[in-house]
Amino acid sequence: MLLAAEPSLADTSEDVTAESTPAPVVGGALVEETTTGALNLLSSEQGGGDFAFLQQQIYRGEAPSAQSELETIVSQIEAVRHRYDEALVVPLTLLGDAYMVQREYDKALDHYDRARHTARVNYGLFDPRQLPVVYREADAFKKIGDLASAGQREEYAYEVMHKSMEPYDPKLLPGLMRLAGFYLETYNYLSARTLFNRAMSIHTSSGKHFTLDAIPALQGIALTHRLERFPPFYVSNTDDNRMRGPTPGLNTSDLDNQFVAFNNFPAGEKALQQIIEIHRQQEPEDPQATLDAIVTLADWHLLFGRSNTANTLYSHVYEKMAENGADASRFFGNPKLLYIPLPQDPKPPPASKRQQVSTGKVQLGFNVAPSGRVRKLTTLESMPEDLMDFRVRRSMRLAVFRPMLVEGVPVTAEAQEYTHEFSYYPTADQVLTASTTEPEGMEEGMDETSEADAAENSVDSEVTENE
């Protein structure tokens, strides 16, 4: 059975395609649609059918044609009126969209910057009608890898909403949730959690904390606790900067009183239990939605070493799925990877010794116990040999799988496989330094079997302690 690691949060961005058309270019009332990237056409007062047609053109593979037409429109407006006329906001923004589709991100940013400046001149510095442009700027900065500038735009957009709305106005939620999501993507879990909690306060004030609308915020709260306890990467030295995102700089009270959770389990469990209850109350006609939420809670227990509780919940879901006519044996037929801290790629050699970057891999074989932990770990294939074996095996020993169930009973799944691919620079003399460094505290001559047994005993002790 081949298993693949789940992507990290940082890899969830998508290219701009016809399926991800941005929302209308202007309009404070359309902020919610803007933050979700939903497909909407421009209203008549913002440009009419011509701009709506051009927007459709951009996202159906005709961006160069739309770009040419928009450039003509901009030139005509500038000739008849002036360089900062309100009528320029829409075509300048659409020009940015056209360049985004063509992956010319710097040019897109130039046009978005001008559109935003024109909107601010005409509407005011903190008018929410500029937000669709600001969010487009943030997306463009993400595309070029400038997360610091993207964060500034995300925070500025939320600050605009914060200044123009009441503290518990539900219209704050889209921008608040989007900023919280950005903080998650950039590993600022405490800031994200603060905003998700703020979102729940707004839901509570409007009496919607037990509705389907509250589920994304509850999921966010649980996820921040999970990621704080189970980071997506195995960080073993100070040179590993994979989790160093931009520092939040939001100047509002929403980020006050952040604190590290020393026990992430209870808060996450509470949020996931509330999600289950919401599904039970709001979607009684959809029992599978409730069962899916119970599986998520079971995964939570398993991650935190409470395998007995987790397996009781898995068995309950298996039984209910079978009663409802769902294929429970297929759903639980194979282990599902819930967590693995991805190892760092080998450190590149000096530029003078580098050759063309290559792709290596380590393929592992193992069993998955009913506790979700890995047993009998072996290396099936390694290329280049010994370069990343230790790092990948170390990560796999920390992995957690949802166990396989047979007739509702968790069992050991044998002969599982996992392949980790990585990038490395071969050196001219083929010196592979990564495999020569023993971890601290490991005695020389400790063979692979002894190493694995030591790790498994350590994990078993942790699981037993938490049960």
C-alpha cells in the first residue's frame, strides 16, 4: 500500500484559472464575495456589461485580447478626464487581473497599486470600496513569494474593515477569517487563534455560535492548537527557516493577550465537540456530516495519544455508516496518514561544488498498529543511498495514522509503504555529508534495528502515559 504525505499549509495556494475568478472590482457591499474569490460580475454602476464581458474574457483564456481593450479604455479616460478619475478604478483592476492570469505579477501589482491609489483618492483612505483591489495585491505578492508585503496588505484590508464597522458587526467576519487563514499559512498560530476566537465572539453576539456559519472558526481554533502541538516540519537546527513567516503587525486590540497553550488538547476537543453538536442540530437529514465530524474528533484523540478513545469513536462511526448503507469497509480499509513532520532537505554544498539539482527519494516499509503508530520500519529503497535515510525514518517514527478497521475493529495494517522525495545538489566528488552526522546522544555503531527499537519504545511510553 502506497501512502503520500498531506501537503503543508504553505503549499495550498492555487494558480489563477477560470475556476478561481476574483469577485467584482469595487463595492463595499461585496467584500464578503471578494474574500472568498467567488465568481461575480460587475454591477452596472461599476462598469456595465462591457467590463463584465472583459472580466469573463480574462478567465476563459483570452487575457491578451482583454488586456489590449482595457489599455485602450484607460487611455481614453485619461485623455478625456484625468489620471485619478474614479472611472479608472475598474479597468485598472481588470488590467491587473489580465496580467495575473498571464503570470506577469509585477505588472499586475503596478496596475493594482494605481487602482488602489485612485480608489483612495476618490473614496477616502479607509473606505471599504478599495478592498477588492487590496486583496488582489495580497494574492499577487503571495505569487512572487513576498509574504511580508502580502501580510501588510491582508492586515491593511482588515484594518479598513475594523475602522469602518462596529466591533461585533458580522460583516467583519470575511476579512477577519481571511486574515486568520493567512496567519495560519505563515505559521503565526497564536495570531490566527486570536482572530478565530474573535470570530466566535462575533457569532456568539449575533446568536449564531451554534449554526453552520460558526464551523469554519471552530475548525480554525482546533487547527491552531493542532499545529502548535504538531508542527508540519521536523526542525532540528537553527538553519531550518521553513516555519519563519512574517511577523504580524496588525495595530488593533484583536491581537492583544496572545498566549502559548501548554495543553492544546482540551480547547481543540471542545471546538470539535461543538462542531459535532452543530451538525446534529442543523443537519439531522445528513447523518454523514455528523459522522465525519466524529471521525475528526477521533483523529484528534489519536494524535494526542488517546488511542483507546479514538478507536471507540472509529468503531462507532463504522457501525453507523454500515447502518446507513455507506461503505464503511472502504472508508476504513486502509490506514490514513494524519501527521508526519517533514524533514529538511540536505544542506546544499558550496556553489563551486554544486552540480545540477537532482531529485532523490527514500522509500520505507512498515506496519501500522491499531494505535496509529508505525511498527517494523524498514528502508526499501534509498537514492542516493544514506543521504536522507535517517531524517526520513526519524520523521516516520513520529507519524500518526488513522488505523485500518476490519468489521469495525482496529487491526494492524501490514506491508505499508511511504515514499519521500527531496531535492539535493550532487557534489563533483560525490561527498554526502548528511549521512555522516550522528544525532546527539546516539552511540557510535548503533545499528538500524536498535535505533528503531529505541524510538518505538519512546513512542510507546508517551502513548501509555497519555492513555
